[in-house]
Amino acid sequence: MKRSSYVVATAVLVAVGACGTQSTDTDNSISAKARDNTTCHTITFDDLDPLGHGDEVTSIPTPLGFDLDVTVTSASMRGVLYSTDTDGGPDSDLEKDGRCPDCDGLGNILVIESPFGFDSKGDSAGGGSITLTGFPASGSAFIERYTAVDQESTEAAIQLFIDGVQVGGSSGQGDGSVEEVLASSPSIMSDAEFRLGGSGGVDNIKVCVGVPGIGRMTGGGNQLTIDGVKVTRGFTIHCDITLSNNVEINWEGNQWHIDKPLTRATCLDDPDVAPAPPRAPFDTFIGEATGRLNGVDGSSLKFTFVDAGEPGGKSDTAEIMIWAPGDEPGSDEPVLSVSGVLEHGNLQAHYDQPHGSNFNR
């Protein structure tokens, strides 16, 4: 959990009045709706036999019914595998037994080859872009999250752009860092591009394919604890971002209040999560919004709520990140970052009334 001058020991999330019914996001794609019958695959780069440490990657097979092509724009023009299990170089920032102990378990990651050659420097200090193409023309695919590796604090974020629009970015945790980035990705119509501002790589790219549905998530209950931060919840958020939402987040001395509809919403039906009862078209809600922090406009919120079934709080999880007004999620540190299993209270996914209302029993 990260804290700054904004953050102290407790936080509270409560319901507030609706802040309008029209979205400022012009994306009318499938991303603005709940996704039902979702199938996901995480690209780990560990099953690209016979490719291994230092080998170029030009395509990635998936079990989702399509394969992806890989192109790189950089001085070297090559995307290559780097085994984090390697000991002794060429880049100890990417090695579990070097300066990246959190790399343990990652296996291979995808990096941009140094223009001086892989054996000499490993990955490129100058960065570049890695672009994935080959997604279904129907726009049914999206990226839920990815892992950014070794983004140094002095470098630009490892960012994800979908069809030219930024949807995620690492926060620059330093040499040998490993950071999971929530993408809240819209549907991919053309390409997914990872932009690296310096050295480092990407891994664990979770690609999903889904059929749209409609739903909402509510919260209630008494005080709960997430990663040592006490939270009280009572809110309503919709997968359809054109609908009104109620969100307020308070932690001692600070208040965050939504002042317009959600800017992005991705609702997922994770086959490994069972939210019923009652039945629902999704279980995981990934969202972004803009609001007022201590009365000042321009503060960004990112969150992930997971309804893992009843009894609530035993398996439900939440992740909440807030940035200071004017700060950018892709490049600045959040002023509040908490995550964990809810110990009290309940997250509940629903069909949106009147759609499928007979299932809300």
C-alpha cells in the first residue's frame, strides 16, 4: 500500500448523489457494457517453444481463436524474450537473483532488444513500442491487465494504448520493480501498443474475449478493512457508463467525490469466480472516474471490485487508487493505493433492471 501526504490510516467509501447521466467518454464500444461469457488468456511468454532467452518474438499463439502478431518500433526493431531466471546478465535489473527479486516466478518477459545487441546490454535503455495486432475484427477482445517490469523512477511509464488511446500506465517504482497494471481496456478494433519510455519489459498480458451484457454493482455493510485501511462502503456503479453512479471515498482529513459519470467501465465474467447468489452477468468491475479531492477538481480514480459470492466479505476483493488533482495515472504516484480481501461488508453484482431482473433472486 502506498501513502503520501494525502494518506493517513483510515479511509471511508460511501454513497453520494448521482453526478449526471451523460458520459464524457465517447467510446460506444463493447467496453461500456458488461461482458458475459468472458474467456480470458494470460500471455506469459513461457510457452513459445522453442523460443527462449534472447530469441525474437514475432507472433503469439492464443487459445482464444486468434493469434497475435508482434512488431517493434525502436533502434533495434526487435522484441525478444528475457528469462528472469537468468543469473549474471546481461541485465541484472531483470533477474530474480539480481536486482529484481520480485521477478521470481515471472519466467520469460518481453523486452525491446538493445541497439548494441542482446548479449551486450539486453534490453534497450531508449525504450520504444511493442504493438500487438490480429485481434478479432468484431471488437470482442480487450486487455484487462498486464505486468510492467523494471520501470525506473526516472523513466516514463510503461503505457498501454488501445487504438491510439492510453488505457493504462505503470507508476515507476524503481530499478527491478514488478507492477501489475489494470488496463480498463476498451474493445480492441485494431491494435494494442505498449510504449516503453526506457528500459524494462512486459509480461502477464491478460487478453479476454466476451459477449456484451448489462449490469451494475452495489456495496453495503459496516466498516471493513483492506490492506490495513478501514473502509465503509455504500455505492452503485453501472457497467453502462451512460447511467448515473454514486461514489465517494473518504480517508481521515481527505474526501474524494465523483463529479461526473465513470469515464471507463469494464465488467468481466471471470470463470474462476462465482458471484451467485443472486445470479449476475459479471463478477469483476474495473473502472475509472474523475472527481474532486478535497474540493479540487481533476483527481483521477481507478478501482477494481470483485464479487466472489456469498457470504460477502469472505472472498470479495477491492483495489482503489486515487491521484492528486492534475496528476496523471500513467506517470505520477497515486496519493492512495489500497487493495485486499474485504473482511466485512459485501460487494454485489446484479443484472441491470429491467434487464434479466428475474434472475435477481
